[in-house]
Amino acid sequence: MPLTASDWPVAASLLPFPGVKEDGTDVQDADSLEWSKTLGEVAEAGFQHVDLLDSWVRIGDLSAARLDELRAVADDVGVGLPAVSVVRRSVVDAHDGDANLAYSHRTLEAAARIGARLVSFGLHQPLTAAQREQLWFWTVDGYKAPIEDEDLWSSTAGRLRELGRHADELGLLVSLEMYEDTFLGTADLAVRLVSDIDLPNVGLNPDLGNLVRLHRPVEDWQELITKTAPYANYWHVKNYFRDEDVARGLFITSPAPLELGVINYRKALGIALAAGFQGMFCTEHYGGDGLSVSARNQRYLREMVLPKTDNYCLGVSRVNQTGRVTLPTRR
């Protein structure tokens, strides 16, 4: 049966939780009690699912025993681990592309072991020194892919196709996160890339917030979601206040709760649902009490914009009683 507001899987991002503790040690190597504390906070905020962002813990670098420990911790606190997000590990990074590709394969194996159903990959690269010095890193340009480089395009599609085939062998979906100045940086490029990869288990993560927050002219968000929704199988949702003075070349943005920013998610979801979207959501927010804002974003989705009945489309998806999500492939 199609999903409705009451059972649609909405995961919390772990953006508010750094991967390095105050004492300088990595959460990666922490005792399971530390993991339990973080996942417990997420559960107490009202989430049943978590997106395992690898800036918190890199599951691709955990042993089998520690992966089982992580799964047990999640079960104990009552959250599912249906999705994993790999960030700033581009498989065609000029310096670390080969290592990132190997890491991505390990992450797929780890995701399958902990019972996840989807891994989101991106082509964005590590923040530059100038970006790290800013309050909001997106106010300074970072890596820019040579968009006209057909050899790099072919290599990118080939490596992502390789990951997609591996994921399919493991029963996983792959989602490609849209991000500025990469081969996933516009709607047309993203659709072209996922079409060139041409695997039914590989779709798009149309993270509109990554694009509307830029301090420059941006693609209209309605066009972005209209073009990409037919290929979307996962969705990082966040919003931004945005002000423009085009005559003066002035563009200002800052993070906003989902219902208050420039993207009208009521309309965006309507467009996506009409295109058959049945994927999971992950609510994100930068700055302040990001977990509380993410929880507010989940309530907004469930109470205000997600459908209350199942007569809006013919898609099929479900959440089983263990909290592990069974997501449909791209249609």
C-alpha cells in the first residue's frame, strides 16, 4: 500500500553530532555507550529512524564485530538504521578517488550487514580552508568540477555504476545527492548522470537545500524538483531563508525550519508525489539546536504536508516492525 503521514519513514540526520569528541578522540573508536547516548537523543526527539552520516561514524571502516555492536545499540534504543550517507568522498576525487571508491564499496558491505536499505553518495569534495573559516561554508565557493570534461564524466558514471551493481548484489538502493558545481549540480546534469548509469536501483537524492543556499543566482527550486522527482529514491530535506537584490548582485541565505524557508515543501512534495515518489526522507538542519529543528521538520512533514490517506498514487512501500525500511526502486 502507498505510504501515508503516519507511516512514512522519516530519518534524523546526524549533522548535529560531530565525529570528534571534546577530548579530541574519534566517535568512531568510542565505547558503545557513547553511540547509545547519541542515538538515544535522536529517539527521544521523536525519530524512529536514523541516517548514519559518515561524518559521525564511518561504518565502512568498522570491523564486523563493531558493526554488530552498532546494530545492537540501535535496536536497544529503538531506532532503525535504514540509510547511510557518504559525504565528501567523491569517487573521482583527483587525489583520493581510488581510496574513496574502495571506501564506498566497504560502506555498501557494512550497510548490508547492519540492515540498511539505501546508501546515499555524493560527488562533493572536502571543504577548502577558506570554507572552513566561514560561519556558513556555502558562502565561499569550493570545488568546481570541469563540467565539459567528457572523460571525467564517463569515469564518474562508470564508477557509480560499479557501486550500483555492487549495491544490487547486496539488495541495496543507491541514491546520488545533488550538490553544487558537481556533475549532480543542476537538474539536467543529475538526470543525465543517473540516466547514463542506467540501473534500476540507482536514483537521485534531490537535496534542494544544497542548491538554494548559494550566494549567487540559483536554479528555480520548482524546476529542480519537477525534473528530478521521477528519478528520486531518497530525499534530504532542509530549507533556507533567502534574500536577493539582483540589481546589486546581492544574495543572502541562512538556515531555516522546513516550513519557513524559501522552498515551499508543500508544493515540492505535491510535485514529487505526482511523479510517484515513495522514498524515505531525512530531515537536516545546520546551526543551533539542529536536532530540535530536525524534529520540528519531521512534525511539519507528518502534520502538514504528507498525505493522510493512501488514495494519491499507486506506489508501494512499507515499514516492517523491526524498523528497517523497504524502499521501492526508481520507476
